Amino acid sequence: MKLASLFVLAIGVTCVNPAFAAFKCVDEKGRTHFEDTMPEACANSVTYELSRSGTVIRKIEPASVVGEERAAREKAAEVGKTSVDQKRRDAVLLDSYTSERDLDAARDRNLEILRNRLSAAHTNAQKAQAREQEVQRLVDAKGQKVSAVLASDLERAKSEHATAAATLARIEKDLETTQARFAADKARWVELQKGR
């Protein structure tokens, strides 16, 4: 009987019933709060959850500290990922090229392809612009009596011109990006070679 009573008492002490928990904190103005629910005044202060007997069940950090800790963990993970990515890129760079001349040749091949695409896109943009201007002259000549077909043709010509101009701009950007990427790769390759 005595053993059973001790067992029930031990279970009662170790099992915390949340209905009997309380929260205690000191707010930013130095006032102590002791409430059944999380005190709003202590949003930026450390809060302690207490058991019925007054012992601390857990320490609750303020939201700002939790956010800072999470940001620090995410930043550390990003730094680790960046380091792994850099090592992988370095390995690919060293495996792909045996000399600066190889890098220059690869750059030139890639740039030549992009320059050919740029030339074709430039020609297409000029044709689309000429077509738009031609249809616009027809519309202007008709004045108020523009047919639905002609109006639709003008909209299509404007759309084709806009698409051709966007393609031209994208290829120009690809050309610049490729030049910058190869310049960075070459500088990194030279740096890695010096470290060997």
C-alpha cells in the first residue's frame, strides 16, 4: 500500500498538467508578471513556464531571439552550401580545362554561337519592325475605315516586333553574361593552378 502511494505520488510529480502551468517573466519596465497564460507584456523578454510547485518547466526565449537564432542557423547552412558548391565548381573547372588556351577556345566557341544568334535576332527584329511600319501605313491610309482584319494584322505585327525585340535583348544579355562568366572562370582557374 505504501509503495503504491509513493508510485502515484511520483507519477503526479513527474507528469506536468498544462492546466496547472503558469508563466513568469519580467517585462522591459522591470515589472514581474505571473499569469496562467503567456503574458503579452513579456513578448520581448525571457519567460519561464512553471509547474504547480513553482519549478521551471522550460525557458521560453523572446521571439526576436528565436528569429535571430534561426537566421544565424540559416546563414551558417547557406555558407556551408556555398562552400560545397564552390568546391564542386572548382573541381569541374580543373577537370574541364588543362590550360588558359583551352578556356579561351571554349569562350570563343560559346561567344561565336551567341553572336550568330544575335545576328539572326537582329535581322528578325528589323523585319518585324518593317512589317509593323508597313501595316501601320496601311491603317493610316484607311483612316476611319479600318477593317477588323487590318486592325488585327496591326496588333499581330506589333506583338511580333515586341517579341523579336525582347529576344534580341535577351541574347545581348546572354552574350554579356557569358563573357563575364568565362572571365571569372579563367581568373579562378589561374588562381587554382597557383595553389597546386
